[in-house]
Amino acid sequence: MRLSRKLEKLWTGEFLDSAVDAFYRWRRPLDANGLVQKIDLAKLDLIRAKYEIRGERVAWPKYVNADHWLNKAIGQVRELHLDRGPARTILDLGSGAGYFLFTCKQLGHDGLGLDLPDPAYFGEMFDLLGLKRIIWRINPYQPLPDLGQKFDLVTAFAICFNGHNSDQVWGPAGWEFFLRDLETRFLRPGGEIFLALNPEPYGHFTPELERFFRERGGSIRRGNVRLNGAVK
């Protein structure tokens, strides 16, 4: 690493952040192989054989590759600093096969997924991993169902419920309704919202949508938005 880059890291505090991240990787080790060993492998193999399409990298059968997606989940957990601090309650929207919530569970967090009933593979994986899930379709300008509790963190990865890859992608008004619903009904005081948007032909955000998230106090990094959840 060049001296100028080292000095930059010291000046910006990036060096300290890296050192803290390294400490927690040591203190709370996570690896996909170790997580897989916590699953009933015989049942996992049966589910994989039932749904696997070899070479699939786009459609949902790609998620049968548990090792790969658990590695992704570990990265998400580290990014959100869920490998440190007290146990948290987490609502994961569009929860898929449950790899993120399963990884969180190993660290003592309590998670609830929300997703569509199809494909059936996702439900079978939630049962196998011992996770909780609510069946619900997220529609624009429609409140989420009453879940009977509030959460410290609401997450949504690879978001499709916003009309992704269509001519009906949510703009600021749609997102405002959605965020207000989360903030007033589902977030505990001090709670956070993490959104990982899928890219559209124009990128992750239109200029208008990026401005909306920033004016709401959002921190934007690549296609991800973090909001502190405070009701405006």
C-alpha cells in the first residue's frame, strides 16, 4: 500500500474502522462452512436435490447454493455491525431462503421474515432453519400487516417489491408512504432501516430519489440506504 494511502486512512479514521472490524472478525468468527454444519445436512440435501438447476445464476433456484449465500449473509451481518453489541430484533423484508436471518440467529438476534408464498423452496428453508416468516405481498401505498411487535432493525436486500425492473418503480411518494409506515408502526425508538436496492437501467437511484433519501437523513453507499428511522 502506498504511503499516501496509508496516511489517508489514518487521517480519515478508516484505519481505526478497519482495526475494529478485524477485532470483531476475530472475536465473533463466522464462516459459511461452519454455519452449514449447524443445519440438518440430510434434509438440506433433499431440498437441494428437489429444487436445484445446475448452472442457474439468475432465477431463484440459484439460492440452493447455501455456502455461497451464507457467505453473502455473513458480509451483510458484518456491514450492519450485527457481530457486535446487544441482541436485536430484526424484520427482514423479502427474506428469501432465510440465510441472513439464520446468520443473525447464530449471534443471538431474534428475526422475523416477510415474503411471498412462492417459491415453496423459501418456506421449506425457513422450516429447516427454524426461522419465523409472515406471508405478505408488499404493494405501493398499502400498510404492512400488524406483526404484533416492534423491531430494532428493518432490513431489505436486493429489493424487488418497489416495482424493480418495471415501468412502475417507486418514486419519492411511494417510498415516503412505506417509510412512514415502518417508522410509526414497526420501529422501536432508536431503530434503523437498511435498504439495498437493485439497479435499474438508470442506476440504483434517479437524481430525484437520491435527493429524497438524503433529505430524509439517509446515508447512501453504492445501492444501499441507511436511515435512523426517526419519525419526521
